[in-house]
Amino acid sequence: MTRQTRGSRVHERWAHLRFSVIGQLLAAPPAKGELKAAIEELAGRTWQHPTTGEPVRFGFSTIEHWYYRALKERTDPVGVLRRKVRANAGRQHAISDAVRQVVLAQYAAHKSWSIQLHHDNLVALAETKPELKPVPSYPTLRRFMQANGLDKRRRVTSRRTDGADRAEDKLADREIRGYEAEYVGSFVALGLSSWIEEGAHRARRVGDADPVRRAR
């Protein structure tokens, strides 16, 4: 069996599972005002994973999404629930050197930030630094950070002390020292530390929350 055939069968299993979850909503549509309760009931149930056989649950928004997708499809409500393969599957969108340098500098300074916060900061920085445009999408940035081991780290303590900094360093399984060394000259030349602080202030205004607090 080829990999493509196996993948096709997995997609079919997922489609049938999704249809089994929302099928009763299509066969017997809830009365007006009762759809939310019906979906909440389905979200509270346990289902069997189509490939592992393990028990699994699905969130309200996920089930709601499946329901409306199938509801709009008149001819093949099961087929529309198949997982689509992205046209760019297997390819990572390019990230410019300027963006990469900023991301690495941000991570070196703020390892407890979430990927979303790193992306928000990039967007804010790009408002005044055109060389950072086009800003990569959140999924592209997430893939880049995950591929390079730039994982969010838990803050050991909210107090910034020398001991806390050393403890946080010891928690890291993977360091980015090699990456940083490659671009250290660029960090200094571009003044990235001031860029990051500027972007953090802009991101804070946009998100109406302190970036560091949001990342915890």
C-alpha cells in the first residue's frame, strides 16, 4: 500500500468520524434556539479516534464548524468533511534574513513569550521597519520556531534576579547559541534590542495587555 493510499484511507476515516458526530444534527435538526445545547452535548461525549482507537473529545467550535460545512453541502456531506491536503504541504514559506534575525533576538531576550506574542511583535515592528515586510503568517512563524527548537519556556519566577536567570538557562534542553553566533554581528549592526522594545510597546498597545504577562 502506498503512502498516498494510506493517507487517503485515513482522511476517509476522519470524514466518517466527523459525520458520525454531527450526523444526528443533520438528520433531526434541533429546534430554533436549541442548536447550542445540542452541540454542547456532543462536545461532552467521548468518541473513538479513527486511527489509534483511543478515546477522544472534540470542542464546541470544532463540532460547530463540521456541522455548518456539512449543512451547506447538498450532495456529499461526508466528502466535505475529509481533511484537505494543503497545496503547499511539505514546503515551508521563506522567512527573510531580517525577520529571522529579529525572531532569534526576540527569543534570546524573551524565551517565555508565546509564538503569538512573537508574531504580534513582528507585526508591530514592521510598521516602522519596512525591511521586515512581508511579515510571515502565524503558521509560518510557528513552523519556523518549532523546527529550530525555539520553544516557549516556563518562567521559573516572576522576579528578575541573577539566580532566576541562571535557573531559567538550566531548564533549556536546546539552546540557540549557534544561531545567535551566526547573526551576532547583524544584531549589533541593526540595533535589534531597541527594535524589540519598540515592537513590544506597540504590541502592548494593540493587544491592550502587557506582553510578558500575556505570555505566562
